[in-house]
Amino acid sequence: MSSDPWGRVDETGTVYVRTADGEKVVGSWQAGSPDEALAYFERKYEGLVVEIGLLEKRVRTTDLSSKDAMAAIDHLREQVDAHHAVGDLDALRARLDKLVELVDKRREERKAQRARQSEEARQAKEALVVEAEELAQSDQWRAAGERLRALVDTWKGLPRLDRKSDDELWHRFSHARSAFSKRRKQHFAQLDAQREDARRVKEQLVAEAEALSGSTDWGPTAARYRDLMAQWKAAGRAQREHEEELWNRFRSAQDVFFAARSSVFAERDAEQAENLKLKEELAGEAEKLLPITDLKAARAAFRAINERWEAIGHVPRDARPKVEGRMHAVERAIQEAEEAEWRRTNPEARARAEGLTGQLQAAVDKLKGQIEQARAQGNTAKAEKLERELEGRQALLDQALKGLQEFGG
């Protein structure tokens, strides 16, 4: 009989293994010595040790599923429980029990991880749905459309939930996209209609602008072009392929009219500038009649100057008051001289001669004061105008004083 700490062979060749529950028959050995029998079954035990070690490593370091791990453990446990090996079988059972605990722990960890991942996916999809529903109300058609497409790609990258939850969320997500697409389609259909209306309106505006381009009725036509431009802006934009062409035609028609008007106005301005020069020369010639010493000669000379004046055309509007004012000042001086002459020769005027002289003197003094005030204020134009008026008044005063002398004679 032969034995070792974990097994023995009796005289009949039966091999036993020692366990906590007592000896268990391993098998019968007739082919050789008892030591060879123990060595054979010890090698089978070592094989089990190696297999269990490999399974432990797989469970700890790989993603071996719980189902496959338990199947491997059960297979090894069957071999251990069959007692076909000599060694510490109870230690192997203990290792398998711990391995079961490890597998159960890993199963719970994976279950918790899947639950976390599922909840994260649910929250992520709910967030996508909320954003999609907000975008469905947006009028930023391009940006919102691009963002919705990006949300679809994000959705595809997320794990599926349970069928009911996933279907409900996808239904909301898909409905939001459809609502946005419907609103966008309606918007651009309306926009196309508006642009078609704008095209028709602008076609009419272009036709009128082109018809007016040859007009020489400068003022009313320029005003009408301003009205047409206001209507053009109010009409909105036509389709891109029509807008530029219509605008070029509209602008070209305007350019033709305004270029012609500018040419005519340039000629008119040159003519009026020449007229102003001539009238300024006549005004200077008339002013040389002051002070009036020979009323009859002055009146005849002014009449001749005025006839030449009337023969000259228009002058620039902004220069007209000044040059006409110079002529009017001379005309008033002649009129006042005529009145003084009449009063001098009218017996009934003698009584008023002294009063008139006093009024003229007061007027002369007042004008001198106004001239000094204008000079002090730096208003040279006003001062010059008042000085020309003063010359006439002074002439009248001189005549009045002369008349007084004649009345006194």
C-alpha cells in the first residue's frame, strides 16, 4: 500500500483522495506501481489548478460574460466533485466559491453600470428632444436646420433605451423636426410669393423709369423719380436672378435722365453767371447817378439803364436779391428826388417843407446810426446797403434844404 498527504492506494489498486468529508474513491489502478498511480492523479489535480487559475485571470482581466463564467465554473466544479484527482480538492472548491462571488460582484457592477449608462442616455436624449422642440419654433432657418441635423447625428451615437421609452422620445424628436420643416417650407413658399409680387411691381417701375428717361420736364420728372425710388424700396426684394437685372435697368434709366438734366443745368448756370456779371455792371452804372443833381437827366439815364437791364435774362437765385437791391436803391432815390421836386414847386408844400427837412434829417441820422451798428457787428453787406440808401436820403435832404432856401426866397 502507498500513500501521500492527500491520497493513498490500497492493496487492491484502488486510489483514494482525502477530503473534509472523508476519503473518496478516485479510481482503480492496475497498470503500474502505487506511486505511479498517485503521480498520475496528482497530475490531473495540477491540471485542475491550472484551469481554475486561468479562469480566475479571465474573470478579473477580461470582459467575460457572467453567463460564460458561470458555465466554466460549473464545468470545473463537476470535475472537482467527481474526485478524479488527488490533491486538496476542498481548496479548489473554495477557490471556485470565491470565483462565483467575484462573478456575482462583477455582474452587479455591470448591471449598475448599464443602469447608469441607460439613465445618462435617457437624459441625453431628453435634452436633445427639448432642444429640438425649441428649435422647431425658430425663425433662424439655416442655423436651426444645421443644428437639427447635428442633433440627429448625436442621437444615432447614443445607446438605445427600452423600446417604450426610446420610441416615445424618438416620436417627440421626429415631430419637432417635422414641425420645423413644415414651418420652413411655408416660410420660403410665402417668401417666394412675396418676391414674385416684388418682381412684378419692379417690372412696372422699371418700365415707367425707362419711359421717363428722355423727359425734359426737369422738376416734375426728378420728383417722380424720387417717388419711384421710394416705391422700389417699399416693394422688397425680387428673386436673386431678377433683382440685379431690374435694378441695373432702373438705375440706367435714372442715369440717362439726370445726366441730361445736369448738362442742361450746367449750361443754364453758365448763362446765368454771365447775366449776373452784366447786371452787376449796370447796377454800378446806375449807382454813379447818385447823388442826384440833375433830376431830369438822372431819370432819363436810369430809364435807359433799366431797359438794358430788362433785356438781360435770369441770374442765379441766391445772387438775385443783392443785385436787384442795388437797382431798387437808385430807383427809390430818383423817386424821392421827384417827390422833393414836386413839393418844392407846389405852393401847398411850402408849409410842409420844414417838417420834411426835419424828417429827412432824422432819417439820415438814423441811417448813420444803423451803419455804425452794422459795422460794429461786422455785417459789411448790410452796412454797404444802408450806405447806398443813405446816399439817396442825403441827396433828398440836400435838395430839401435847397428847396427851403428857395421857399425862403
